[in-house]
Amino acid sequence: MASLDAVFSAYESRVAELEARAATNPFARGIAWVDGEFVPLHQARVPLLDQGFLHCDLTYDAPAVWDGRFFRLDDHISRLEASCAKLRLRLPIPREDMKRLLVEMISRSEMRDALAQMMVTRGIIDTRQMTSDKAVNNLYMFAKPYVWAMRRDVQQTTGGSAVVARTVRRVPPGAMDPTVKNLQWGDLVRGMFEAQDRGATYALLTDGDGNLTEGPGFNVVLVDGGVIYTPDRGCLMGVTRDSVLRVAKGLGLEMRCEFVPVDMAYRCDELFICTTAGGVMPITTLDGQAVAGGEIGPVTKSIMDEYWAMHYDDTHTLEVKY
């Protein structure tokens, strides 16, 4: 199993190769599928009257491609289907056609490391007619070079800084179902600005009842006494978090998905966040104070290594033919 340094070094080489191809491939810096056509990402347009744009009436999912392999693509599509069902949306095309198109997008772009997105919107229909069976839901898809939620050159190896948000809490499940992946980030953006104002990068939002939920686009995981804890309320059931659970099980660690009180974050042995855009990301400073000495803990390191190793396992990946 390669070290993280080796993983990042190989990634840098692939980025350089892609940049060299950008001069001749119009899709190298991003590709979109809109209205049945492939277009360069920067040229993609959506209808102004689509309810997805007007009222954020949509759901989406975002699988990653790493070194020419989609990672857990079927799981992302399954979650998208589940989200559509909860919002009374329908996938406009069969899932196998969606998979084929996503693979073709990556193949055409020649990107070996990418973040793809598939978005299902209510479509162009007046809000007062949403109950009509005549509504045609829209599907938009795109892929762009891989996105890092945490800087790989520094923070991935030293740890990032976070705060527990004080001025905003996560929208409660009774108002918005957090298990439906969505783009209504009002509370999350407020949390991001608070973190910035307090000299940190990441915000951990609470449920208003003294428990942790999630942050802007990531799940929260704590290690305490050799046991892994992660919130089960007010957060997305993350595919990356599920990968962490699988890795933890393989390492013989216990993982509990339950209410996680805020005070546990201040006394835990290790703290990390996880998302498709960046993987397992250690947090070594919380509210300006070092987390367990300010070093990346051994459990986090082991999970990081195993997580990236999963990206080369045929069980979890789909290879793209370029």
C-alpha cells in the first residue's frame, strides 16, 4: 500500500499530464451533459425557469474518479435514486444509461482524477402545478478536475482547523431532510463565514440541542478510547463516511453512529472530517485549541491509508476506458 505522499505525488503527475492535453482537448478542464449533448463545462447553460434554479427544488450526487476509476459509483447513484423518491422526483433516464454517460464524459475529457455531478431538478413547471403528472424532471451532469476540500500539500499531512459554530445551527430534519443531498446551503455558508471570522477553515454545526451534526459538505468523525463516533441525526449518510465505517471494521475498530454531544469534540483523542472531495481529512485544531496535542492521530492515519487503497480495489471501483 502506497503512502499518502506517494498518492499525492502520483496525483500531481497526472494533473501535469492533463494540463498538457488541455490545449487540444476542449473537455480537459471540465465537461457537461445538457439537453443530450456534451459541451465544455464553462459553456454549459441551464434554463432560467427550471425550478432547480428558481427554488433549489432538486437533488444531486457527486461521485469521484481517482486515477481513471470511478469510486463507488453504484452507491452514489443508489443514493440519488433514494433522494429522488423522497422528493417525488424521477430519474429522467435509466441508471445504466446514466452510468454509461458518466463514463463517456470522463473518457472524452481524459481526466483521470475528477469530481462528477448528476443533478435532477423539478424542471420547467410553475410551482402551483407541481402535483401534475405532466411534470418532466431534468437531468444535468458534469465533471471537473478533482476538488480538494482540504489542501493536500499542507493540511492533509498536518491537519486542518475547525470551530464549533455558535451563530448558526444546522437546519432541523423536520424542516429539511438531511439525508437528501441538496444545494440549500444557507446555514452551511453561514457556518463557513463564522469559521473564517474566527480564524479557522471548517465549521462543525450543531442541532441546537448540544449535539454535533455535520459541516459544509462533510461528515464529522471522532475517535475516543479506540471507538469511532459519528452523528446519526441532522446529517447526510455520506458514502465516504460509509467507506470509513468499512475501513474501521477491517481494522477491528468499533464504530458507533449515534447522538454525539458537542463536548466530546473537546475531549476526544482524534477528530476528522470526511467527504468525496478530499477523503479523510484530519482536524488538529478546534476553537483555537489543539486536538490531542495537535498531531494527526494513529487511527486517523490508518483510516486515511486504507481509504485511498480502496480506490484501487475492483470491488469498489469501475475502470474508465480512455
